[in-house]
Amino acid sequence: MKVVVIGAGIVGASVAYRLARAGASVTILEARWVGSGTSSASLAWINANNKPPRSYHELNAAGLRAHEALREEFPGMSWWHRDGNVEWAVDVAARTALGRRIARLREWGYAAEEITARRLGELEPDIDPGPLRGASIAYFPEEGWLDPVVYAHAMVEAAIGAGARLLVHEPVREIRRTGERVVGVTTGGGQRHDADCVVNCAGRWANDVAGEVGLGIPLAPTMGLLAITPPVPVRLRVVVHAPCCQVRPDGGGRLMVQADDTDEMMTPETLPSAALEPAADIVRRAARLLPGIEGVGPEAVRIGTRAYPADGFSAVGPLPGVTGYYLAVTHSGVTMAPALGTIIADEIVLDREDARLATFRPGRFSAERS
């Protein structure tokens, strides 16, 4: 089976690896370079934490387990940092919601517990206890963060080792179809690649090549701002979700900071710059939690565009009435990528439908339009 995978981000790389391992002849087409899209501008928090309903939670939990299982295939892998996540809430409504979430997750068999400020201090002694007064604190020990580009590169290398071919700086200009069958793609340089199946893992850009031939779905992408500090003398291992911002390690002594309200200020015209005031602002917020970075400004800024189907849930699978085409668009790609790689390869190569995707098929949008 000849398969073209569009996109070499974390999802495309995972799919290509599993397809190649399953015996498919795989060509990966990447518009820029491996991991250069949303994968390179993600907080990359791996979790199944606050992802109802139960079916979506389970898909994300499968992704979390799949990341851990990769240790057997890739001994010494360096991209998955399973050091946990902490979150705290101070006001009454937020504390109540956090407590209910912990209870729900525990009922679903997910590792979640409420801890004391003293316990958090043992886990992360450099966090200032001041902002924790009166807070409810949750600890999720099986969560963590990913080096997404390192991960994508490792999967692509493994795919190539299994016989796949990678072409970078090869943007797909057109998905070619004959009637109700997709037969391949044409790249920006005019190169035609025939295929028995085209897998669109272009994420936020999935409709750029699919929409013109009636293979797109409604998307509602959102922007995200990440500020990265220079190396700082602060110990931090876990992902931190505080009321003012989110912080995680970013390797080499650096920290990555993000905040939801700052994300809302970003537009497609906003250029990433360490001089952006919103970036400086969220680093100052992080300094309230980690006094060791007081006075530090951002060293770098990344602005990403998240791949959101219009209803907020992943869209994974073939489209009704079309053969030879498979779509995989998800905001939870960092978490679900290794699980989706296996699921998608099984569906394409073995023609084995996975019931876990039943409510997340892209065909639901066609049903809504009809």
C-alpha cells in the first residue's frame, strides 16, 4: 500500500512511523521541516486531565500510556518528561471545581490527588508558598511534558529506518481526486505523488489543501503565546498550573510560560519577539511563583496556531463518500500522537475500525450540514 502523509509534526510523524512499521510504502511531505508547525510552539503538556466526556478522556489516557510504552521501543528516549503536574485554585468556585475534577478522575482510574502546601514544597522547594495560602492543590503524578520536536524527529527517523521517505520543503498544493476516490497529491513544485491513501496530518493547515476539493472540515484555530526564559537558577520538574499562568521546564535551565488571557491577545499578525509586553508580563507572573527568576525577561517567544475542529474535539478518520483519504486533526496531538499513530495505521493497513474514534469521526460535520 502506497501512503502519503501530509505533515511531519508530532501526529504526522507518529502516523508515518506506525504505517511504515506495518509494511506500507510511506512518503512524508512536510512544507518546511520536521516539527516546524504547531508542534514547535506548544506547551506540550501530556495529560488526560480535564477532557470530558469520558470517551475523549479515554483517548487521551491511551495517548499518555502510549508515550510511556515507547520506552520499550526507544530505550533511553529523552523527549518524555513524566514528572507530574500540579494545579491550585484559590477562590471558592475554582476550589470546588478542582475538587470535583479530582473526584471524577479518581473514579475513572486516573492518578489524581489533593496535596498540602507542605507536600508541594517537598516536590518543588523553589515555589513560593505565599500564593498558596488558602489554596486547594492537586497533584497528577503521571502527567508531564514533551520535547515535541525531538519526539517528531525520532519518529520520522524511525519511520525512515522502516522504509519511509521524507521530503521537506515540499508543501502540498493539491490533493488529487478522481470522482469519489483520492489518488494522490501534487506539491508546490509540481511533483505528483500517487497514493492508495492520503493521510492529512497538516493540523491547523489541513484545509489549505483539502478544502478546495471538498475534503475539509470546519476549523476554529486559536493562537497561543509562549515565553521562554534564559537559563535560570531555579529547580522545577513538574508542570505548574497556577491561577496566573502555566510554567514548565524547557531544558537547559530554561522555563516556558503561558497564560490563557495572554493567548487571547494574539492575532495572526502578531510577530514573535522577546520585546512583546505580554511575554514580559507572563514571565513577571511566573516570578510571583518562582522568586528565583525575579527580574528575568523572556529570551525567546513562540506564537503558535492550535488545530481546533469547530466543535473543539478531534476529527480522526475517513470522510463519508470518499475513499483513499484519511484526516487527523486534533488539539490534543501532543498527548494522543503515539496512540493515534497505532490506531490510524491499523485502520488503514488492516482495515480494522477502532471503536474509540466512533464519536470523533470527521463525518459528523457532514451530518451537521445535512
